[in-house]
Amino acid sequence: MFEPITLNSFGVKLYYCSRTKMNEGSNFFSICLFPWKAVVGEIITANGVYYDAIVVNITETHKAICCEGLGVLFYFPTEIQTIGQLRNWCKEQGERQKKENRTLEYVLERLKILERELRIEQYRS
């Protein structure tokens, strides 16, 4: 069993599914009959609809989490093999995104200040 994992900045979460028996240390493909896809949990939509979340090998470098009702939801590197690794990677990505957002906000604020100063300078001359 595992706690829900927030997969992206939109707040899409991967939930535990009792049918899969996945836990933090489970390898995605260790309990699956197919070498190319594995049901790892559930996605619950805003409408309360449940869909199986499937990990699929899509390239040599990336996997995807998909579900039949919503399509591809999330991409991640093939090095991620377990729910625990996925959780840590998502957390790192979220922290990196927050840092990038703060940097972008700072740059935009500086541009506003510079624009204001330029208008004042143009007004004076």
C-alpha cells in the first residue's frame, strides 16, 4: 500500500489500488503478466470516475503513466522502477518547478520595474 502521489502541477494523483498490491518498493513490472505495461494504481477524476493507471514503456529513455479514460498523463525516465522512486522523482520535479516559477516571477517583476523606469526617463526627456 502507498500514499497518493501527485504526478504533475495540475494535481493529478496516483492512488493505491488493492487489485495491484503495489507498495513503495514494488517494481512496476514485477507483478505484471505483460513486459510492456503494468497496472500500478488508479487515477480518480474530478467527477469521481476511477481509471486504472498503467505504466507503459514508450521509448528506451521514458515510460508513461496512462489510463483508458484520459490517455497519457505523465512521462518519466526509465530509471524509475518503483513507486518509491516515482514518488521521490515527482517531489524533486515539483521542487524544481517551484524554484523555476520563483525565478520567473523575479525576472518578470524586474522587467516591470525597468519598463517603469524607462517610461519615466522618456517622459523626462
